Amino acid sequence: MPSKYLLLILTILCTLLMLITFGTDVFNRPLNTVVGYVVVPFQQGIGKLGGWISKRSEELVQIRSLLEENARLKAEVAALTEENIQLQQDKYELNSLRELIDLDEQYGHYNKVGARIIGRDTGNWYSSFVIDKGGDDGLAVDMNVIAEGGLVGRITSVGPNWARVTSIISDNSYVSGMTLSTEDNMMVSGDLQLMADNCISFSQLVDSKNLVVEGDKVVTSNISDKFLPNILIGYISSIEKDANNLTKSGLITPAVDFEHLGEVLVITDLKQSSAG
């Protein structure tokens, strides 16, 4: 077939197809079907994926915000906890200072220096401990130490800025005491085993008139060679006659809580008498 006729036929065919395409939907229906089965589900999948990614992104932003908020709240809680601990410590120190002030007034006729305990021997009780004042502060061996209204012990060694105190509950401690009501003398001895019951012992009490009873106050006596007179030691908790029927012995509840000590007062006046 000559080329000019072929060209004419193709031109006529294209014109007919154009007219059919613009005038009818013969070719649109198959295309719409293809789009309905292929393109639309794909678009729906893309839409769902986009929505999921958007939600995850928002959740990540919220999680990041919550983590930052959580870190901030933790920091605030830590700061408040530290502040609360500091306030409790300040309250404890304030109460301790008030007790020391009351104690200072109670024994106002003596010169005193306040000190803080910075170390102690092993065990549950303050039988021997170290304070943060020493020779540079005017402290010396045998100066009496008090706390909570009663006798704690005496200084047994001194350094420039420290001093060691041996308390009256120590096994090697002996104090010449007397009952405040009758002024009967006795020997008060430390005993760490008895401290499990919060007691120390006394002996050599001469009470021929049977006037000494449980609950009587025991103070340091005038004949003690190392302890100043009339410092409260404790209270008689039990009393009984010795086998010789001449003297009595028993137990004393110390006036000081030797399980909890923080601050003490050192009486800088030394006992001058060498008797006893």
C-alpha cells in the first residue's frame, strides 16, 4: 500500500479515536477500574502510614517532654530532700544548743567550753570519745565533761586541737559519789555490760538509817580528787544490802544518754583538792 494512503488511514483513525475519547467514556471505564484497584489502595496505605508516622512523631515529642519534666521534678525532689535534711539537722543542732544553754545555766558557777564529738571507740556506747577542742583552747587533763544535765566523764589526754574523754560508764572508771538527799558517800563504777540495761553500779554505801531509796539522785561528792562536787551522776534504780550487813550496793541509771551524744561542755575549772 502506498505510504500516502497509509498516512491517510492513520489520520482518519486517530481523528475517530479522539472524537470517541472526548465524546464517550469507553476508555475511561477500564482506566478508572485500574485506578480503583491499584492507585486508591496505594493512596490509602500511604495515608495510613503518614498518619501513623505523625502519631509516633507526636508521641516521641511527648515522651521527650515527659522525660525532661521527669528530670526537672527529680532535681526539685532532690533539692527539697536536701533542704529538709538540712532543716532537720538545724533543728537538732538548735535543740542541742538549747540543752547546752540550759546546762550552762544549771552549772553557771563553773567556767565552761562547748565542744563537738568528732570520734569515738567502737561499740554502742560513748565510753571513750574525742572532741574537737584541745590544749589550744585551754583544755587540760582531768577537766570534767558534762552533757544533758549530768556528768559524762573527764579528759584523759589532750592534743593541740583535740582531747580524749573517758566517760563514767567505762569499765576502768570510778567516781566518788554521794546521795543528794542524805549526803551518804558511795563508789560509782562504770560497767559496759550493765549499760545494756542502761545502768552502772555503785558500792560501799553506808546507809545505817535506811534513808536511801530508789529514785534518789546521786551526785559527785566533795571528797572526789578528780571530779568537781555536786554534778549529777544519775538516779538509784536498785539497792540491796551487802553480805557484811554494813554497806549497800546497787545500780544507777545515768542522767546522760550515753548512746546518743553530739555536743558536750567541758568545765575548765580543775578540782584542787587531792583528798579521796
